[in-house]
Amino acid sequence: MSQLSVFALAVKQPDNAQVFSGSVGNVPASTSTPTLAPDQSGPVVTSISVSPSEVNPGETVTVTVTAEDQTGFGLANVQFTNPGGGSSFFSCTPSASSGVCSATGVAGYGDLQGVGTYVYLRMSLMDSLGNDSSGYTGNVSGFTYDVDDSGPQITLAHVSPSTGPIGTILEAWMITEDLAEVTQIRYVYQKPDGSQLTPCKFDSTQSSSPLSHISEIDIVH
């Protein structure tokens, strides 16, 4: 019976030999991991809105910024020129998910003490990596801070009936207009003997409209 012999042959690869890289059978080909370019672009501001356009003392102004960026945001600063020629700022940080943030100010306090019109000047915004925005070139409305320094205007007053015996019930009402809400209306009547009837008062909380106050008051002589 003949014997089967097995020999192993070692072959030395030359130094300049080419190495095959590819897919052979079920052996996967070698792959390389793509390199992502770093974020070097600043945020893009898509809108800036101001609401409302006119405020009275104690009312709130809201400035809303909407922006886009792939890495997140730093602080947004929106600058207005105030009536005195100085600057008033609204600052907030946009949400990483929505890109939206809002800043508020109260008329008569902080940067909003000057009476008159506040005009948009510029804005600044960086992303979380420190890349600066190129600003915002769209239209941004300003707002006006108005102070009511005049009394209410009485547009109509009525008392009925105009005459009557003792015990007659009088119906009285009045309409006034004013920038701010009227807090009280006083009715004063003069008696035939020259004395005054005790003033009657109307509390504005009884009216749902801030500009038109109508009251029906019963007055007994």
C-alpha cells in the first residue's frame, strides 16, 4: 500500500508586489470610514418678529427669533435704537430642536423707559461652536411706547327724566374714551337750592370694554 505525503510550500512575496484588495467569495472587501467636515458656517436667521406694535406703561413687548443651524445655538441679541438715541436689547437662546426663542421687555422699565418709537438696528447670533451669523436682512418692525398724559374724553352723557317730583328715580349714563382704561366715573348733580347731590361712582370693572364705559345709575332725590 502506497503512502501519501503532504508538503507545505512557503513562497516569499517580493517587496514591490501588489496586494489584492477586493471581495473574494464571502470575504467582504475592505472599506474606509468617511470623514465629516467640521461645521464652519454660522446660523441662518429666518425671521424676527415684534409684538405688539404699540404698548402703554406696564405692557409687555415680545421679540421672537427663528434660526437654523446644524450644531445648536448661542445667545441671540436683537438691538433697537430707542427714542433717546441709545440702544435697547432683547436677548434669548434659540431652542436646539425648533430654532425659536422669545425675549420680552416691559414698557417703562429697564431698556424701555423712553417714550416714542423703537427702531430695529441689528442682531447677532452664534452657534454652539462659535460660528457667527451673517445677521438678518429681512424687514423687522419697530414698536412705539406711548404714555397717556391726557384725561378721558366724554363723548355722551344722559340723564332721564330731566324733571320730576320728589322720589323720582333718575337714570344716568355716560360714554368715555381714553387710551388707558378708565377706572372710575363720577356723577355730580346740583340741587335747586345750590347744594350738590352726593357724587355717584361707576367702577370700570363692571364693563368688559376698556374704551367704552356705559353705566345706568339710579339716583333718588
